[in-house]
Amino acid sequence: MTPDRFDHDFWMESAGAYVLRAMPADEEQGFERHLTTCATCRDQVEELRAATDALALAAPPVVPSANLRARVMQVVEQEAALLRAAGPEADAPVRPVREKRRRLSLDWLARPALAMPAIVVLLALGALAGLAGAGALDSEPGMRSVRAEVNERVAPNALVTLEMKDGQGTLVAERLPEPPRGRVYQVWVKRPNLDPEPTSTLFAPRTDGSAAAAVPGSLDGMEAVIVTHEPVGGSPRPTSQPIMQVSPAA
Ligand SMILES: [Zn+2]
């Protein structure tokens, strides 16, 4: 019943799981042995590895890709766990096991040329579609509020406004999610013809999701206030796409 471990038919669907490191260790070793004898599988591993590397490069180095990766890995690991539970010596016929293996390799990994761009596009769309719904709000005397554009993919229910008075601004947020582990929200200011400049304002929401973060300096002539996820302690350069942004002049 146990397939010949050196049989290409047995291993041909394994490259995806192998590249994702989703195989049980003994199976991984078996596949690596097979790789030494099979150029076809070696080529497939190379191809998939290039595709996953490209995904890592093409995808913005941000939360969406981390979340996506986590979700993909969760599916892969669940399937791997199912496979392990079934056991290689399970009395089932070979065919169902092989169907499992096929799914475990994930369709999009098995066809990187088609599927990888789709995922990158998905991320890009998510980032773009999320930046919607800006607009000025009514305000009390002497204060002006402008609604920030929020990346809905990262903070789907967040409501963020820039409250301005006497040239000073404060970002006020509700329903803001916790930043990813080891990260905080960082405020950046963008002036015309300049790159976004980091500010010393780092923040995280309270447990109820609310937050207030002062924008250092004057808002006069400022093009945009931007917020990203950055490592605790802040970053001199943005390492994520904007989670939110708002133009004081809007
Ligand atoms: Zn092979």
C-alpha cells in the first residue's frame, strides 16, 4: 500500500507544500531525497519558490500580506494536520490521500503564473479600495474636522478624523484595531515635494478601540497626515502602506 517513496507519481504534487514548509519532517526528507533524482520536481520547486519569493517582494511589506500569509498557512497547516491524522499507513485507498495532497499543494501555488498576480492584485485592490470615504465634517466654532481615509483592509470599521484648531491637529480614532504584535501606529507628515517625514507620535488604541494622537508641528501648508504600522520605537522610513491618511486642507 505504501507508495514507493522514489516514485515521481507519489511526489509530483508535493512541491507546493514543500515550498511552504507545510510537510511533516519525515515526508519533507523523503521529498528531498526524491528531488535528488527528479529534475521535474526540482524544476517545479524552483518555479514555486521563485513565485513565492516574487509574492513576498511584490506584496507590500505590510499587514495585509502578513495576514494573508497567516491565513494561507493556517489552511495549509490544517490540511497537513488532517493528513497526519489520517496517517501514511491508513487503510484508505491511495486515491483519497492523493487528492488531499493535491489540495495541500494549493491551486494557486501549483499555477503561480496565473495565481500569483491575482493575489498581488487582491492586495493592491484591498489597499486602494480601503482608502475611501474622505470628507469634511461639520465642526464646533474654531475647530475643523476632516475625515481620514482609512485602509479598510487593515482597519475595516475604524472611524478617524483629524481635528484642527489654531493650526494644530489631533487624530481621533474609534474602533481602531490593535496594531500587529510588535508594532505601533506612527504618524507621518507629508509636505509638498517632500517625502513623508516621521514624527515622534507613536500610538496604540485603548482597549475600546479609541485613540487620540497629536500631530506635532503646524498644519499650515501640510499636504497630508499619514499613519502607518511601524516597529515599536518608530521608524525613520515608512515600512507599511498607509493605514490612514488625511489632508488638512480637504
Ligand atoms: Zn518527481
